[in-house]
Amino acid sequence: MTLKKLDNLVKINQLKIEPPDQGELDGMVNSAKRRLEDSQVEGLSEDGQFSLAYGAAHALALAAMRWHGYRSDKRYLVFQCLEQTVGLDNAKWRVLDKCHKQRNLAEYEGHLEITPQLLQELIEVAKELVTLVEALGPVK
């Protein structure tokens, strides 16, 4: 993994450098794992499942960025940087990008249209993120 792209984002003020904090990372990962588990509770609406799984994926993506010592104020950037932070396949972060756009439609326009396939893909990518983020190990 090369972090040159992240350093370039720092140069144009899209990311900030901030030392990682193990307690913060542990909190994000634990919260994400609970949300991901809750997103799979039977009987929960698709909207609820989506919201929980999306929140989990975002927390994990942010944790990966924070592990490397970067911070972003822009939600979409943490997803776009997953290839650099944990080596996530480009096609998989695009699923998260699509979910981000759906989330924005729901938040800002009150229109959420989630297909069962998109929800399942989101949950699968979030599960993979758990594995990838935990594989980073403790902060150095």
C-alpha cells in the first residue's frame, strides 16, 4: 500500500495529519462491529439495516484512515481512500460510494431506495472491512 495519494490529499487540504489513538480506533471498530451485527437482526426494516450497515462501514473506513495517521471531515473520502488504507478492491469501495449516494438522498431529500442486492453487498463489504481493519493490528 502506498500512502502517497493520501499525502497528496493533505497537500490540497482534503485530509489532515493527526496521530492515531488506539482508544479511538478500538471504539470505532467495536461500535462498527455492533452496528454490523445489529444490521442483520431479523425483522428489522431494510432502511434500518441499511443505516446500521452503512454506519458500520463508515466507522471502519474512518478507523483505517485514522490508523495511518490521517483524518477527513468529508465522509466520502474515507471510502475513496480504502484502496490505500487497507487494500480494498476498487469495485468494493464503489459499492460503498453508491451507498453513500443513497444515504445522502435519504438524508437530504427524504428518498431512500435500497435494493436487497445493494443491502447484501453493503453488509458483505462491511464484514470484509472488519477483517481488513483488524488485520492492521495495534497502532505503531
